[in-house]
Amino acid sequence: MKRGHYIVERSLNNNVLVVRTPDGKEEILIGRGLGFGMRRGNPIDPEDPRIEKRFTLANPDNRAKFKQLYTVVSDEVIGVAEEIIAHAAPLLGPLHEHIHVALPDHIGFALKRLMGGLEIDNPFLEEIKCLYPEAWGPAADGAKLMEKRFGVKIPDSEIGFLTLHLQAARERGRLSETLRVTEGVRVAVQEMERLLNRPLPRESLDYARFVTHVRFALQRALTKQPIVNPLKRAIRERLPESFRQAQAVADRLEERLHLKLPEDEVAYLAMHVARFTGERDASGTFE
């Protein structure tokens, strides 16, 4: 072994290596051609100019689960997942390290389904596209990489699931929480459409503002970070119909998600609802 060099533990594909550092730590290295011809036990210079990204799993539980992946997911799948993560990280910022376990596990399962001709419906697709456009981009790029490497068509429904994984890692939370918020937005949209008896204009700025507000309101409810709305009373008095409908949306969310939105949030939501109802405040304060 050359002094100060890393030792290859596993070559996942031509671009991804798992190595052991001189102090015994495990690192994931990503770079074009980095893994070509490499075998377990080969040395590699830590300053190799081909290294574009490197990741270390600090959490012992994540390290153990990453090793367990080798028994259930192919090296090529893990390698592609790491390339997707390396591509997404500069675009989305720091990602929770659990993504190194969750994403390859999901991709392995998804490929088995798609190769078997089974596509799972994604009921949150429209909400995902609207709520998480920054994560959708690298997820779509990842889908193209999967198509190229595995020769299987990746539908939009699967891009949506990849987006959720990246977004959850970006928010440094659990996928279940991101799913819960996304479901909540869908519930709010459906309730609003029921109240208005017409579909909401999905391509409009008003729709984007509405779903974005619901998203952050739900996140605040999940993290117990309430906001104060100093205009609450005025909004309730000047936009009574919109406030009533906003409260109906909040009630539906509480029923489905068991998350209660305080009246301060409902009042802010009423301002967005007013854009759909056409209700006008005579003073012009809330237009």
C-alpha cells in the first residue's frame, strides 16, 4: 500500500468507488472513469484529479445499512444512485446522508417493478411538480441516466418518487414527512375544488401561491412552529366567505392528516382563497 493512499473496497461501476481511508474510514468517491479497471485492494490517490465528489456516512446505522444494500441491490444500481446524488447535491444543497441508503434501495425496487411491466401510480404527481421544481430537475436527469444504464423507460410517476426522495433529503427529514405534506397539499386542492365546484387553474400563479402556502403551513404544523397573523381579525371580517372556505380546508386537513392549522394560518390561507373566489375587500387592503 502506498503511504497516504486510499484502498478500494468496492468498485460499483466505472464512475463510483467505495474506498477505505488511511485512518480506517469508508468513503464514496464519484468521478468519470474513476472505477474503470479498479479491483478490491487497489490503491488510489486521494488527490486523483478525476474525483469530483466524495461522501462519508457518519451515522453508524447508515453505514451498516449501506453495507447491507450489497446483499439486496446490485453494485450497478448503488453506483447509479450515487451518481444521481452527486449530481443533485450541488443543485439542492446538503442532503441528509440517509439518501445513500434510501435512494438505491428505492431504485432497485422500482427497476424490478418496471422491468416486470408494473408501473405504480403516483397520486401526488401534479403536486410534486408544482411544489418541488428544484428537486424535479435532478430527478428527471437521474431517470435519463437509469434509462441509459438499464434500458428501461422511466415514467413521470417514477420521476415523482425520485423527487420525493431528494426533497426529503434536502429538508433533512424523513420521506414519510415529505409524503405527508404532499398528501396534505393534494387534500387541500381537492377540498378547494369541491367548495368551488370547479377545477383550480393548475398553470396559474394563484394556484402556485396557494399550494406553496399550504405546504409551508403544514411544515410549520409538523415542526410546531406557529406564526402570528396580526391581520387575522381584519381578514375574517373583510373576507368572510374566503375565510369560511379556508377554515373548511383546514378542517379537512385536520380530519385526514390529524394536523390542526391555527386560525392565524387559516387567515393567511383565506387571502389565497379569495383569489379563487373573487371575493374583494372593499378597503383594498387584501388584494
